Amino acid sequence: MAAQARTEHSGQASRKNSTSQASQTSQTAAEFIDDQLQLEADAREALPYSFKSCTKPLGPLRQLLYSCLTCNPPPEDPHASYSPAGVCYSCSVSCHGEHELVELFHKRNFTCDCGTTRLSSGSVCTLRENTKTGGYGGVHSERAADGNAYNQNFRNRFCGCERIYDAHSQRGTMYQCIGLGTTEDGGCGEDWWHPACIVGLGPEWHESFKGGPANGSKNQGNRVPETEVDAPAPTENHPDGSEGEEDDVPPPGFPNEDDFEFFVCYKCTEANLWIKKYAGTKGFLPAVFNAPAAGKGTAEAESQNRVWPTPSSNKRKSECEADVEYGTQTKKSRKDGEISDGPATESLPARSGPAYHTTLPPAPTGLFSLCLKEDFRDHLCKCSDCFPYLSRNPQLLEEEDCYEPPLSVSDDGGAAEGSSTGTASLLDRGERALSNLDRVRAIEGVMAYNKLKEKVKTFLKPFADSGQAVAAEDVKKYFEQLRGDADAMREAVKNAAENGGPIDGDGDSRRDQSGY
């Protein structure tokens, strides 16, 4: 009796396990569609823009750029000869989607290098029209644009420390210089900077920092216990705990990120000495010196004695505000639609006296960077002597318009104008395919679909009434009957059994190719 009870119990457990396994591996049609739509929504969130068109035909733009280290690997020596290249957002997905990419964010006056002589002939653009074949794709070895400017960012090196950037391991905020000139002009070419490097403390400052500003600062209330520094607690945005307060504390001598909107590095101020006299004047914060340990005068003393509050975010800043959270590709414009129609040549009131720049105090001496307020353009002198400096850097005259590809879908979830069919949902693509059929074939297709739908609904109704999960074998057997080949299948199973062929548990020698 005990053995019989164990056998019955085993049989019941086996049936329960089988039912449980079937429930776990089975899905209703509605569940499957919901899962697919969610996957597509997640993909659109990670890649929100349409990637069907390369921007090269549009010419030079201020646009999102990427450097492909697979197609164009840089040498280990940061000063060795190298021919850098940058590709647009669409090409980074369609042509280099499986490659190792460095996201450079916005660079001005740049034309996409994909499919040009900047890259090897084996690296082709799949989006542009091929003049040799008349179709699209396979474009390579075209002449690269002459006006592109490159800097060390294309080697995946950033800041004055020339460090390789790893979004998954590096912490803290980085700021993009507004870029007064290219590297050939002595500027930085819109490089990204660590605040600690800006003030001369080096990129290791955050690693050696233990809970607050350097000794002598008045702000001792922001001190973080060493236990939190050594093992920061996980956060919602950063499971590795990388968004701790300690990472966001600015180094001594560097202002709170809420106090300024734009940044000019010390390389660019040295290449444009005329702008140094604006330090500490209207629209400009006091000079941020590169060597805070050495006395640099009143402006630096004022900067050093400030109380530095802890910023509330962890992101890399640029004029187009590319918000970065360790590799995620979320970007947003700081002020959408607030692009001026032309240079702000009439921003300052008419002056009957001397030119504004002649009333400015002498420029501080030493190597320093500048932090600019949102309205700094309103306080630049635009006299006949100063305007040539501004005209060489139009970003000082007006806020730049950053090109962004069209969104894959509109805000209401529908297909956006100009979006790629490859980025729309499967349902949308099916509806568009149906709408392209001629009227007779479309009506016949709809009638056949409705007929099949009614049959499948009749088949599924008993499962819905009983609450039983629909297993893959149930669906397979039903469609065998629907095709009229159930008898043929049973005959094939019988022949396979007689010949010693493989048969599955219910007498079917076929195997599912579900991919799961």
C-alpha cells in the first residue's frame, strides 16, 4: 500500500509538474503581442531616433557623433599618428551596430565619415545611395569632407589628463568645453573635462577624496562617512552605487554646476586671450585656476572661499545638454525651441561712451578656465574691435542649433513622420503592408484572416472557459487537423515506429523549432 501510495503521489506530482511547466512555457496570443510591444518599446527607448538616413548628404552639422574603434582602432600611444573618423547616429546603428563605439556627443560643423577614405574599404555605409550600382548600401572609399575637425576624443581620450573614458567605471561629472577653436588653433576642439583636472588636482582626486572638500574649506557639513565612500549603497539609477554624494562633490575652486551654463577650458582661454578679461564680470564667474595651490590673486581667493554645495545630479554637460548616466543614451535639449534667429549683435544697449571692453578690469594672470552664465552673450562687447573675435566663434553670438534625427515614433505611439519602417512596431508594419495591397487581394486576405480567426477562436474557447494553459503540442495538433494532414502524420509516426525511427512522447517524430 505504501508503495502504491508513493506511486500515485509520484504520478500526481508528475502531472502537476507537467502542467506547471506547460504554463511557464505557454503564452496566450495577447501575452505574446504585449511582450513583443514591450520589447519594441524598450528598443525605441534605447535608440529613440530613426536610423534610416546618413547625414553626409546634409553637409556639416552640429550633430551626435560616434567613433568606431573596430573599424578604425587608435594606437596605444596617444601622440602617435592616427587618422580619426566620426560617424553619425544613423550609421552608428545601421553600419556599426555590432562594433565597439565611443559616443562623442555633439560636435559642430561635422560631416559623417562613414563610407569614406577615413575608414578602410571594408567598412561600408549601408544607408547612402551607391552611384555605381544605383541602389543603396555598399558605399566605401568616398572622399571625406575637408572641413571636419578632430581631437583626441576620437581616440577615446578625454580631458587634459588624456585618459581613456570608460562609462562603466569612471564616476563623477564631466563638462564639455564650448570650444573656441580647434586643436590646430590651440584650443581643445570641444573636449570633455574632469572638474578636478580643470583646477589642477588630477583625475585621481575623487579616488583620494574622503568625504568633503579639501582642508580649509568652510563646508564641513557635506562630509560623507568613509564607510559610504568605500562601499556606496546601490541606488535606483545606478545599481553599482556609483551615484553617491561623494562622486558629485566639486573639487575646491570649482563652482557648483547650478551656477553656470557653459564652460571654456584653459586651453581655449590661452588661445583666445581677449576673453580672459571677462573673468568675474557680468555673465561670467570668477576665474577657475588650474593650479589652486598657488596664489593667483583676488579672483581666485574669492573662488576658494566659497561654500560648495553638493550638486544633485551626475552627468556630463554640454550646450546641447547630453545627460549621461554611465553609458545610457538619453539626450535632451536644454531649452527646446529657444534658438535665436541671428547673431545677437544688438544685445547690449547703445553706448555713447567708450567701448565696453575698455571698461573691464585687467585680466587675471595665470592659467585658468571660465564658467559662463546663461546670459553671457548679452555681456560681450560687440564693438568693431571685438566683433572679429566673436565672428570666428559664432557660438558666442547665438545659441547653436543641434541636429537630431527624427524620432522613430511620435509621442502618441504612432509612426512618426520620416520614421524608418525598420523601427516601427510589427503591428504597424503589418498594417502598412496590408494597405499597399491592391483592393481585390486585400479583401481576399481580410476574408481569409477572419475565417481563420473564427476557427482559432473556436479552438481556444474550451481552454479559456476552463482556465487551462494552451500548450505548444495542442496548437501543433490543431493546425495538423486544420491542414488536413493529421492522418498522414499518424501514418508517418506508425512507419517511423516500425522502422525504429525517433518518436517523441506523443508519437510525433517531428521536433519543434521554437527557438526557446
